Amino acid sequence: MKPVACLLVAFSSLAVISLSAVQSAGAAVFYVNNRTGSERNDGLVDKPLNVLTGPVKSISRALQLAESGDTIEVANTGVPYYDNLTLQGTKHSGHADRPFTIVGNGATLTGAMIVPSGAWAEVGRDLWKLVPYRKGYFQLVRDGKALSELRPDSGEEWNSVPKLQTNEWCVWHGAVYYQSERLVSPSTLHMSIARRSCGITIFAARHIVISDLTIQHFRLDGVNLHDLATNVQLRNITLRENGRSGLAIGGSSTAQVILSDIHRNRDHSVLIRETSALAIDDCILDADPTVHD
């Protein structure tokens, strides 16, 4: 891992959001709990009180209920949230003194879906083939951790599926190939594949703070600041094992990442594109950011 004390890739200035302003007077707080919550609830209290009063079950539902400057508190129940979130426009924006806030409390947001047992086809000696619904980016997961992938060297082209080590996988002609242990079908294992595209997508929204959340196993990016996402702060975030990058920032977005851990993402730790501006402070990255004009 590479500790990054301070890295700034910028084309415009960044405004730092104070955490003391996160829960200012006048902002509503919505509670999420994927064990005790219900999508029928109002989300305004953290424990169920009756059939309509209590936490909601998904973060997406909380985003539907929340308005500008509100806070979403996510309960860490030990069970990952299978969800993908979009923050967009004034509804999911805040102000310099009252940002729109998501507090993860150490919870995990995942994009991995269990592979149906009938989706695997044996095509060789303990070699199994899986054809994903979506092509382009992939991530294969076993027991909650990404498996080792064999990839061609730069300029190399495979004429057939290469020889894989046990518990290794590769992509060839749009399909995933997995070398299992002897006489072990992957349908008997806890195998998942990255299905949802991005953990959190932010577009045309401003003054946002997201903290204390692990985002993993998405097909593309853990967090994608698509465009016009300004004054976004990510604090104490773990972005790992996503199919393209942990964090992608593009367009004219501006953001700050603090005290975060970005590792084992398939192509890039951080992908910076176009005229976006990113400050990275006291973070751990396992690869240098990739900058594309």
C-alpha cells in the first residue's frame, strides 16, 4: 500500500467541508437498517415503533425521502447493503454550512450478486465457464473476497483459454472462466459476480459528505463523480475490489478524499478525467492515480 499524505490534481479550487456542520439545525435525519427496517417506514427514528414509524430498509429508499441538506444514518448490521445509489440535483445537494450527508457507521455497500447454480458450465477438467449478463468489466468473488485474475500482458492476445491455477479466473471472448479445485463445482461454493455498475454515482449535486462506508464489488466504480459534482468530501471510505476503479471523477467535478483506503480495484485505484479536481489527504492507495485528459 502507498500512503498518500497530500495529492492535489486540480483545475479549480476546492472548498473544504467541516464535519461540524454535518447535522446543522433544520436538517432531517433518516435512518436505514437492513435487518429491522421496512420500505413502508418513514425513516425518522432508528428503531421500529409501529407499522409506519421506524428505519427504512435500503439506502436508496432513504435517498427518495431525503431533501437538500438532510442526513442519512446507515446502521452497520454486519450484513452488506446490496444497493447502488444515485445522488443528483438539488434534492441531494447541501450548502457549505449544511452538506447533504451519508454516515455509513462502518457498513458495507456491495454490488456482488450470488451466481445461480445453473449458470456454470464445465468446459474442461475442473474448468468452468460463466457468461455474464453485462460485458466489459468483471469481478469474481468467493466468500466475500475477489479471486485472483489472470490477465494478458500488454499487447498479448490469447487464442484460447490460458492455463489457470486453482481458484484463478480469466476473461476470454466475453465469458468468465474459473479453475476450481479437483472435482469441486463452483455451484457448491459461495461464488458471486459484480452485477451492479457503480456503488455511488453523483451528478450535478454539490456540498456532499459521505463517511465511514466500505464500497466493494461493483462492476465499474465504487464511487463515480460523473460531472458537476462539486465540493464532495469522502472521509474514512474503503473502496476495494471494484471492476474498474475505486473512485472515478470526471467532467468539472471537485472532490476531497480524506483518511481513506483504496485498494485491489481491477484497473485503477483512482481515475481522474477531463477538467475535474481532486484532493487526496492522508489516504492509502495501492497504485498511483490515473489521469486522463
